[in-house]
Amino acid sequence: MIKLRMGMVGGGEGAFIGEVHRSAAALDGEIELVCGAFSADPECSLRFGKQLGLPASRVYRDYQTMMSAEAQLSADRRMQFVAIVTPNHLHYPVAHAALDAGFHVLSDKPATLSLNEALLLREKLQATNLLYGLTHTYTGYPLVKEAQQRIAAGELGAIRKVIVEYPQGWLVEREEQAGNKQASWRLDPERAGVSGCFADIGVHAANLAEYVSGLKIEAVCADLTPMVEGRVLDDDGAMLLRFESGARGVLHASQICIGEENGLKIRAYGDKGGVEWSQQEPNTLWLKWHDRPVQMLRAGAAYLGERATANTRLPMGHPEGYIEAFANLYMAFAGQLRDRHAGVASHDHNTDCPGIEAAIRGMAFIELAVTASASNVKWHRLQSY
Amino acid sequence: MIKLRMGMVGGGEGAFIGEVHRSAAALDGEIELVCGAFSADPECSLRFGKQLGLPASRVYRDYQTMMSAEAQLSADRRMQFVAIVTPNHLHYPVAHAALDAGFHVLSDKPATLSLNEALLLREKLQATNLLYGLTHTYTGYPLVKEAQQRIAAGELGAIRKVIVEYPQGWLVEREEQAGNKQASWRLDPERAGVSGCFADIGVHAANLAEYVSGLKIEAVCADLTPMVEGRVLDDDGAMLLRFESGARGVLHASQICIGEENGLKIRAYGDKGGVEWSQQEPNTLWLKWHDRPVQMLRAGAAYLGERATANTRLPMGHPEGYIEAFANLYMAFAGQLRDRHAGVASHDHNTDCPGIEAAIRGMAFIELAVTASASNVKWHRLQSY
Amino acid sequence: MIKLRMGMVGGGEGAFIGEVHRSAAALDGEIELVCGAFSADPECSLRFGKQLGLPASRVYRDYQTMMSAEAQLSADRRMQFVAIVTPNHLHYPVAHAALDAGFHVLSDKPATLSLNEALLLREKLQATNLLYGLTHTYTGYPLVKEAQQRIAAGELGAIRKVIVEYPQGWLVEREEQAGNKQASWRLDPERAGVSGCFADIGVHAANLAEYVSGLKIEAVCADLTPMVEGRVLDDDGAMLLRFESGARGVLHASQICIGEENGLKIRAYGDKGGVEWSQQEPNTLWLKWHDRPVQMLRAGAAYLGERATANTRLPMGHPEGYIEAFANLYMAFAGQLRDRHAGVASHDHNTDCPGIEAAIRGMAFIELAVTASASNVKWHRLQSY
Amino acid sequence: MIKLRMGMVGGGEGAFIGEVHRSAAALDGEIELVCGAFSADPECSLRFGKQLGLPASRVYRDYQTMMSAEAQLSADRRMQFVAIVTPNHLHYPVAHAALDAGFHVLSDKPATLSLNEALLLREKLQATNLLYGLTHTYTGYPLVKEAQQRIAAGELGAIRKVIVEYPQGWLVEREEQAGNKQASWRLDPERAGVSGCFADIGVHAANLAEYVSGLKIEAVCADLTPMVEGRVLDDDGAMLLRFESGARGVLHASQICIGEENGLKIRAYGDKGGVEWSQQEPNTLWLKWHDRPVQMLRAGAAYLGERATANTRLPMGHPEGYIEAFANLYMAFAGQLRDRHAGVASHDHNTDCPGIEAAIRGMAFIELAVTASASNVKWHRLQSY
């Protein structure tokens, strides 16, 4: 098996998500980082690329140069796909440039700065017939997949209620004024878009709710706000949800829930059974029943379904975490790429990486969250595009 | 110390909450059950009273008879207060009759069938100058009091966000048609009032949110529904909350969250710290901070405040539960009564039993939940009466 | 139903376990405290009895007076049994005096100061044909009974391994020199006997291990020590266990495990399944399997066995605790007494209170723990008496 | 930074630990797998090496060939160290051959088949002056390092008691006869040595106890046994421990605790505070105190010490797991290697990988466990070599 060749845009010194992407790509030994444009500052990019052990010739001063230079390399040397790990406002232009140059794209979320950009991106993808993946990390966890599969198989009956929450506390003070890079761009409308908290994590919660339940959100009633004085974008919000099936739900996300870490959690209740999963203890999935004891399912167990098993590396009791979940998305995207090269249809279990439809849905959700919150009308429809 | 003499209306064979009241009253050895009218069926009442070891002369065929007969007993023999543990629709008439006959009242919640009845009850109380207590059980837990005290003392700073939830699963099927008494009256508008789930448990959640945070709910945006076909009253619902202080919140309660037991849980986040408490593990209170480790406070610990300590019977690690929390309300109500008899002002720590104001607030909340849910306007103001 | 009449020896001002006994006796409304000798100091006894609302005539200056005075009361007035809640050294003399005067006995553990006293007590019981109960609290928890029943029914297969632990931390410093009454007598050989920690809590752990597993300890290998300088009796210890069936085990108990509360916990593993139960979260029982998910059983659930159900008062999710477990022992002892009075054989489910055989076994265990610890021979046989 | 070049012996198709080593080595992008002899069967080795993307020329038929062939490559191409991931009986011969050929060694544990081999290995290392690392995985977790550091700094005072346990359940049935490779060699004296469970996991527990507490085990009292019929080597055991400092302890490990996964857990109690850490929730460390609330420390938090921080990749709430802990050992070993190449003394924080002294200590512990268990003398001294 020859390693797939990856390029990276963004993710230089001090970036959090860039390092996660690199670790996730490296973990299973199937992908090799071959080039990058790691920073808006060309010097930083070069220094950082060297630190990563890349040859100077493959570290670029900007993404435009990278696209054209890589395109001129021989087919067996040039990168095969680009991982985009910049702040939000660059997702679209970088993806566009990559596609123009003939490279597949694996992008961090949210996909773009606006719904409109996401729709344009879809057009571009259709025109180029290239692959696009979106790293909604949390669907990469094996027990999230187990929950999804069991619900899809009808084991819990018809889902009636979905409660998804995502409390964080790291923005409880004005970190964005204290030199915290992660905070400053996420709260800056120019770089983050119309929303802070909901573009950053609320969209993960919505994605997870739809993924696990198999239901589509039909309408939302929202209340978002910047809770900390001086902010323009929301750092906190909550929603009532109605699903197309008639199920109802609650979604809340916040970055000012002091002392909370990365508390994404989902509960879904059907008429036969329920599930509960928490990101901070990702190797446990709870199944709940009316007349039988709660069951604790554990990653790596023999009783889990095919999809969970295919996305687990270790035996029970050997915890896997965030990087491994992320690596599962990379593995799925790599599987698609290999299938594409081999000219075969993608197998179900290795195509489980969100794509452009999830990207559009996410952007529609973010924009609706903001619109609905500002309105005094209760319900706002989440449209399909 | 002479025991206080209690009468009881309701709580016969198969009743859940009546037995809880009796246990709670008995636990600390300060209250004696001396009489009762335990059932709408006089024979049942007599049989049950006998089973409790009461003399036949003090077991009554109905509450009206009880009030007049007890009133004619000598002052040192007759009951001093009535515990009302009937279905909701009888709370008001029984309380009214008791007050008329000169007896103090300790009532299960919700206080009445409607807000209007609660307002009339307040007038009656003012006219008779008798005591009234409402058993909002959950404020009786020592660590709920600890949370309340720490927030009141400013330890968590200004509260920004309150998340309160109360999932249950016992009404996931149509228990009310399967001979389950508890279910049948709670889902019957005649006996339960305008709401099912929110009159039964949503109101506990709202009470807890206001009690712990020290904030007043200003407005709600609600979505209640009977999720199980064939029901008239809500068995599920969720709310966005706005507090007068500017804080925001989420409240959800349900009786169709399959596999959930009695999952009342509150989280409140200030600008300095946060708290988390769950009814199912009531002896633990979590304090959360921005830059310091989460702390686990435990009932019975020496570091707890005066109020928690006064409401705890056992050393750390010896779990207390629901009956003990209930007994704390009884202890507080008994303390008020003793102070009244002694002609002294009630001490703070032994007067911590909700009263008529909580009763009115609860009924206003319940009625607003239903109104707001039916409306397409987003926000509905919770008025003070 | 007429209440049973209880007298109490010990349990005055500041005593922990006396109050627990009173609450446990009161909880279910079947037992009434009618008299007591609450303190070695007659004045304290009188003052305390008054505080409890007892008539002065039934509060005695010492237990000897109490026995003779009560014996002279009419059969329908005098106490029917004595609850003994003194320090250990008085358990035997008080029990002896009570039996001599014709009263049944319910005693706190350990039963006596020495194995020899326990054997003499058995002779006395045989001679008087009166009832004797021993409050090994922890077997009163409903889910401990569930575990016992499931193992007895063979659901877990043959038990191979039992791990029981009981860490506490309250004696981490020399509390016994700082005026802590609980500490001072427990560490005083005159009042506690040959062991501190193992007489106080190690014996609970051993009792629980045998009760739950249904196995008999055959031999122990022990290492006990006073870990805090200046103490004579052990405050910490550990044991390897061998059971008669060939199963093996570990038992450790300590009062110097800083920060631990009352951490009694048992795990038992068979060849088909395992159980885990922790006293600090007593309403949960874990069942473990080889090829199926772990199950979480919860107190109050419909799927529990008869014995757990008979010892539970509340629906699922309404936590019961230590006092309720204690009350279950009282309920069982009261059941025996009522059956005795009614002249019927005791029913299994209401006779579940440990008796003189458990008392003797406990004392044999305590003495063996000390002997075995002092020896350089590895294994020491736990004999039956 | 140029990647370090690693060779691997063992770890072919279906091996668990080989894949872990490869992932751990890959995770941080500092190490490259360049060659291997993956199986005793040359064909399997070749096929597997190809699957890993290695050139056929660097996949060897046996480890002897690998050592000599690699030694002949140019210094900038040949591997720099060998990862040994075979069953136990090959650890020593492979390490010996690698050292003979001039390669550093990173070996899985236990280091050798016997104490004597471990002592010979030390001599060989002294003669060759090459590096040796031993992958005692669990010391790689950041919060284990935090516990170690806090105890070393005296924060918990003098340690009095250490409780370490390691229950697993995967050998509850005779997996070794059902084609389970992992089971078959671990229970075969020829390949595993004198012990099954204690060579496999008991030794991890002992290593962790000494690492975290900073204390040396002085003597053990042991009871090991094959609990499942037909086995020769222990699958279960327990020990009482005495430490040189006077502290005492308990160690138990088992592979027949049905339903348990990989339950390594340590608790250490000093006279000022205590710690608790569980491998299955490795991102949490509990600190316990006498008069203050328990604290929950979380991986990634700013309040953690330098060593924990240096061994963590992600912010709080983003779980890291077993592979990351393993990668920390690789990172430490790689740090030593780089320092060696750079001619500088190894920095403390990047040399935190166990070496030959831990290897010898582990083998002495395993052999003593077996000897002590077979003896009827209680205490057996753990000697230093």
C-alpha cells in the first residue's frame, strides 16, 4: 500500500486544529504530509515546515503558490489532496483554488463563511468532479456510529426526543483581547462569519443530532447572544427543535459555561429505547430501556456493530480519543480517494466522512440560528438547498 | 419536646406520595400522625387508617368530617396541621376547609388546580393568619441549599446561564389506560389541571432554577406537547428562559424519555464559577472554575455551610436520599409551627419550607407554559402576582 | 397494627449511631421508642430523654434500672425489645441484662468485646429463647440483597473471586486526642476490644463478602497496623482471603485513607458473570458479563427480585440511603417479633436481619484478623463455632 | 527535524501490540518505520511489510537477517533503533542481537523471560553503551505523571498506603484453546515465562505503584493461581505489600474478573492528601484531602505541572488515550536518542521512558510473585540487583 500524499493550508505555530489534522493523518500510516502553506506569514510558514521535516521546496509562502507549484509536479510526487485548517474565512477561497488546480479537498468546519459560499462550492465540486470531505469530528467516534446504526436499524423505535448540548467555558473572559489566537478569530465577524459559538460548536451539535437520530431538523426557535460584554458574535445560545418526523428537541451550546471543557453530549429517546453519549467519555454508549436495565456499551467490544468495529483500533478498556475519531474521518476520506483511484464504488464503511451536503446543511443551520434568534417569530424553517 | 400532631388527607393504599409524607414526618421523631381521611372511599380510608395503627375514632370518612370533628377535640389532642397529599384538584378545597377549621396546612405541589385558586388561597391565608407550606421536595436537599447559599453569597459571581432538566420515562406507554393510578390522574385535565408533565415536574424544575440561582424568570418561550398519541395533556416540553437579571436559560422536562428515572438536574454558570447538582446522586455538588480544578462537595462534610449542615443527619459517605430531603421540609415547617406557638420569629435555618408565594409562582408558571406553548409569539412574560 | 415498643441503651447527646437507630426505627411507623438509658451520666440521660419527648418515668439512670423497672410494667406497656447502641464493651453486659429481664435484643455491631462473650451470649439466647438481631447495616440495602439473590440463584455461575474494600479517612489524624468521642472509644482497647479498624469496619466488609457471595471464608492472611503513630489498635489493614469453595479474595479496610468517606465496595466474579456495588451510590448495582454489555440495575425497578423490592420504599430515581437500609434491618427484626407474637414461623423476606450466628462469626473474624496479622505464618483458618 | 528511523521485530498480522507501537511511533511525526521482521513465518513477514508500504528490500525473513543487513546500510539510511514487539521469550535474544549489531532497543514488557536474562541484558548494554527503553505504557499517561510529580513534591505528605489493582476478564474462558493468539502465548510457560497474569499485567501494576508513589516495594506476600482449570500459569493473584518507607499496600491483578476490561487503577494516600487514577478514564486525576473538597484534575488544564503538560497534545475535554500514552514513551525515547546524537545530556522531561533498571526490577518482581505465592512463609523480600 502506497501512502496518500497530503498538503496542508494553515495549521502553523500555535494552531490547535492543524496539529490534530497532522496527527490524525499520520496515525494509521496511510497518509503522508508532503507539502504545506502553514501561515499567512511566509517566514513562519517556512520555519514551521522545516520543523515538520518537510523539504524547503515543498513549503510554500502562500496557498496560491502551493496550488500552482504542486500542480506542476509529476503525478506520483504531487500532493493528492489538501487539508484546509485555516480560520473560517479562508476555507472557501482555499478550497476553490485547490479544486481549480485539480486537488481533492478535506476541510475543517464550518465549510465556508456563508451559506452562499457553500452553494458555490457545491457547483465547483460538480464542475470538477473532485472529492470533498468536511471534518465534523464527532461523527468519527465509533460509539456515535454505533448509536446511529442502532437507531437506523429501528432498535430504539421511532425517535421522539433529541437533546443535544455542547457547553464549553473557555471564553468566559475576554480571551480574544488577551492574545489568544483561537479566541480572536472565532469572535471576529470578518474571519468567523455571522456567528461565534454556533459556527464553532453549535453546528457540531446540530450535525450530531441529525447524524445520530437519522432525522432532519425542520424548524428551530433560537436565542443566541454574546453574553460577555463587548462581543459582537454570540458566545452562547439555545434552541428548541422540531424534526420533520414530528420528533422534538433541545439544542444548547455555549462558550461561557465556566468550568466546562468540551461537553458535547447527545441523548435520543425513541418509543422502544434511548441512547446517551458524551464526548468526554467517548468509549461508553448508554442504551436505555423501559423495562430492562440500562446497558453500558464499550468501544472495542465484540457485541458492537460492523461500523463501530471498523472505526476502533484497540481492545476494550484501552481508551481511544479525539485524535482517533479524527483519524477515522481521515481513514474514510482516504478510503474514498483510494476507491476513486481504483475506479471502484466506495464501500459504505469507508465512505463515512461528511461531504458537501453536510457542509451546506451546516451553513444553512448557522445562518438560520442567527436569523431566528433575532426574530420575534417563534419558529423558523431550516430549508434544504 | 412534645410531638406535633399531624392529620392527613389522601395517601391511602397504593399512593406513592402519601407514604413519603408519613415517612418524612416520622423520621425525626418530632411529628406524630394522629388522624386522617385517606381515601375518597370511606371504607378504604378506615381500613387503611387501622393499618397505620390509628384509633378508629380518628380515621374519617371524608375530609369535611375530619375538619369539623378534629376542631371539636381539645386543643391538646386535636391535630395541629393537615398534610394534603391528594391529586391536584383537591388541594385547594381541602386546604380551604382546613384553614376554615383553624388548621395549618402543608400541601403537596402543585398548590392548586389553577392560578386563580392559588390567589384565593393566599387571601384565605391572610384572613386566617395560619401557616402554609408547599412540599417542593428538591429544595430540601442539603446540597441544593449549599448551591443556593454559595450563589447568594456571590461566590460564583453574576449568574449568566441556568440549565435545568427533568427527564423521566415512566409515561412512555399509555400507563394511564393500564390501571396505573399515578398516571391516570396526572393525565386527566379534571384532576391534574391544564398541564400534565409541566404541572407534575416542570414546575419543580422552574422552582429549583429560581431557588438555586436566586434569579427570577422574566419570560419563557415554550414548546409542550402530548407526545404519546391519545393524550390531552403534555407529557413532554422544553423552554428557553430569560431571567430578570439578563441571564438566560434552558428548561426541559419530559415523562417520555424512555429509561430515565427521576433525572432532575441543574447547572448554573456565573462569571466566576459554576455549580452542578443531580437529584439521583444528591449527596454530591460540583463546583466548577475557570482556572482551578473542579471541586466535588459532599453531603456531611465539615466545609459545608450552615444551612446544608442543619439539613443533614449523617456523616460523609452515609447517603441520605429523597425521604430525608422531604423530612427537611417537614422539619422546617415544624420549626415554623413551634416558633409560632412559642411566639418567636422564625429562625432563618428552620423556616426553609416554600410557602404561598412559591405556590402562586408555580401556578403562574404552569399556566404560562401552556399558553406560551400554544402561541406563535416567541416570548411570554412570567408575571408576579 | 400496633406499634412495637422499643427501649434504647446508649445513643445520647452527640452519639452518631443512636440517632440512626432511632430514625430507622421511626421511619416505617411500626416501632415506637418508649424508654431509654441514654448515657453513663444519669443527668445526661434524663436531659436527653426529655429532649426526645419521653416521659421522665421512662428515662433511666442506667441500664440495670431500666431492665428491672420495665420488667415490672404491664405487658402492654413495657418495652418489647432493647436497642443497644453503646460502645463495644457494653454490648455484652447490656444484652445479658436485657435477656435476663426477658427482653429481646437488637444490638449494634460488633456483637461483643470478644469471641468468648459472643459464645456466652449464644448460650444465654438458647436458655431464654429470646430474639437477637445484629445491625450489619450494609446487608439492609436492597441492591445488596439483589446481588445476593442473583448469586444464590446461580446467575453468575461459580464465584471465583471476591474483592471487598472499605476505605475511610476520618482517622488520618489523632482525632482521639482532639475530643472526638467516636474516635476515642474506637481506638481504646478497653472499650473497642482487640481491634480498631477491623472491629469497626473490617468486620462489615467480611460480613458483606460472605453475605453477597454465599461463600464462607476458610482462611485469611492478614496485615493490620496502627498507621498513625501513638495508636495501639489497628487503623488500617488488608487481607488475602481463601473461601471454602476454592474461590479467592482480597479484603482491605482502613481509616487513614485520607479523603475517603465510607467507601465500602464489593465486587464478586463468577464464571458466568460478575457484580459490583458501592455503598456511596447504593441504588445502583452493576452486572458484568463476558460477551454482553454491562447492565446497570437500579433500586425500585420492576425487574428486581422479590427481596430487593420488599426492601425498597420509593420508585426508581428517588434515592434511598443509609437510614433506609438500617430501617430494613429494623423492619426485618420487627417482622420476626410480630411473627413470634403471632406464633407463626418467620417468613423469609421479613427475617432478613443478621443474628447470633453472624455475631459469633464476626467476633471470630476480628480476633483472627489480629492473630493472623501478628503471625509470620501465611494462612490462618477461620473456624466455625 | 529529520525523522528517526525505526525497525520492528514482531507485530505482524493480528498482533495487538505491534500495531499500537506503529501508531504510537507515527503519531507525532518524529519517527519513521523503515524496516521489519514481522513474523516467524518469512512469507507472512514479507506480505505484512508490503501491506505497511515498506519496500521489499527492507522487510526481512527473520530478525538475525535484519540486524546484519541493516548494519550494512549507510548510516543515514539504516534503522537507528529496533522496536521489539514479540512474545516474551524472544525479547532477550532479539535485544541481544540488536545491541550486537549496534542498534538501540525499545522493547515491550516484560523485558525478558527471566530475571537472569534481564541481568545479562544490563551487562550487554553497559558493554555497548547503547540505549534501552521499556514500554511500561501506563507511566506515559500525563495524569500519571502529574500524580508522580505531586507526590514527589511532597504535596500529599508521606505516603502511607498504596492500593493498585488491575482486573481484566478476557481469560475467563479457555481462549488459549480457541485459537486466540494473544491468549495462547501468554499462558504458555515456554513463551511467557514463569507467570501468566503477573508477567502480563501484575508487573504493570507494580511498576505503576512504585512510579507514582516514589516508594520501593520491600516485601510481598502473594497468592497467585490459575483459576481456570487446565492452566499452568497464574491467571489471577493478589498481594500484600510493604514498602521500604514503612508504607503498606495491596496489589491485585486478574484476567478472570469477568466483564472487566483493562481496569488498572491506583490509589495512594499520604498524611496530607491522596490521589486516584484509573486507566479507563485516564484524563481525570482525583486529589483527596482531609478537610477540603475532592478535586478533579483534567488533562490539558493550565493548572497541571510541566511534565503532564509536555505529555499532552490537546486542550481540556478532548480525550487522549492509550495510543497517546504510548506515543509519550516513544517521544521520550526519541528525545533520548536525539540528545545522544546531539551529544547533549538528556533533559528530564523528555527522558521519561523506563529503562534497564525498570526491566530488572520488573523481572525480579515477577519471579518473586511466583516464589512467594508458592511459599507458606508470609513475607518475601524484593531484592535490588
